[in-house]
Amino acid sequence: MANLEVVDCEGKGGGLAVLWRGGINVVFRSKSKNHVDLEVPEAGGAKWRFTGIYGEPQTELKYKTWKLMEWLREQDDDHLTWLCAGDFNEILFHHEKEGVPRSQSYMDRFKGALEGCELDDHGFSWDIFTWRNKHMKGEKHISERLDRAVANAGWRVMFPLIHVKNGDPYHSDHRPVVVLAEMVQRGRGEAAALNLKRIGYKKRGADR
């Protein structure tokens, strides 16, 4: 299928898919079991970078996700504006989780990875929790905001009108992160609309 980059699942966990409309000459940069990295052209010669992320689910392996993000940052010799979205398998703040509390040190490592890449969280509307386990209530119930969209300052300048929504979790235990953005071309009164959505569905591959 054209206009598609896929990373297959390993067992019941992981898997990424990035799809785009025909007529957009997306340039493939790299991929692994945890990411898909693309370059996206816009009218007028502008271009930006999109990376879909699937973070390591096991606590002892999360350092690999942060090292991957550092590596991705180092690959950008052109200093492109950058949007990164997906399932990071980590939270940033205590209020992003219901259930067993998360250690502050793990959250700080995620924050450090984002700061090192100069990426900021874009917030969200709708439900804060993007993943829930199968226990609807009681001590075993867990809800977390594992999926999000983050971007650097240049991308926010290119797309000043941005809205991120945590969508409905059809056939999945994750909510899709939908990024709606509008690029205003100053002086011409023209705008280009962007609609990005994390497509890859996954089951929890390991306990947290």
C-alpha cells in the first residue's frame, strides 16, 4: 500500500503505522521497532519532521526510549521543525495516572529526554487518560496518559493554530492522539490544514 510506513508488532505488543494522503511527497528517514521518522514538505518549500514513537513498556528498558530520542535529535543536521507523537509508555506528572503511584525518578527521566530534545508537550482535550487496563475498578485498576504529542518551538511557530484531542479508543486499549494544526502563510492569506493521527493499536506487552 502506498503512503504508508509500518513497523510490525512483536507478539501482542508494539507496532506502529504512519499513513498520509496521496499527493504529499513524504520522505522516509528511518525506522526501528520503536519509531518511524519522516520528513513532510509544505507548499512554498517549507518542510518539517514527524516521528511516531512507541516507547519501551518495561521499566528497566525505558532508558532505550530516551536514548532513541537523543539519537533522533542528533540526526537532524538541517534543524527541521519537529513534531513527535505516539505511545511513550511513560507519564510526566502524578496526576496523569490513577492507580499505583509512579516513581518521580522515572517521570524525571522522561522530562529530561524531552528537554534534551527541546520538545514541549502540546496538552490535550477530552479524556486525560489514554490507556486503561482491564480492571475497571478496585486496587488493580490503572489509567494513565501514555500517549501524547510533543513538538519543538519551530514547529509551533510554523503551526500556531494547534489542537490535540485524545480520541475514542475503538478496538483498542489506547486512545488515538489526534493532532489538528493550521499553518498560516503570512502575507498571502493562505492556510494549509494538517490532520495527524497515531494509527498503531497495541495490547499491553508487559506489566508496569
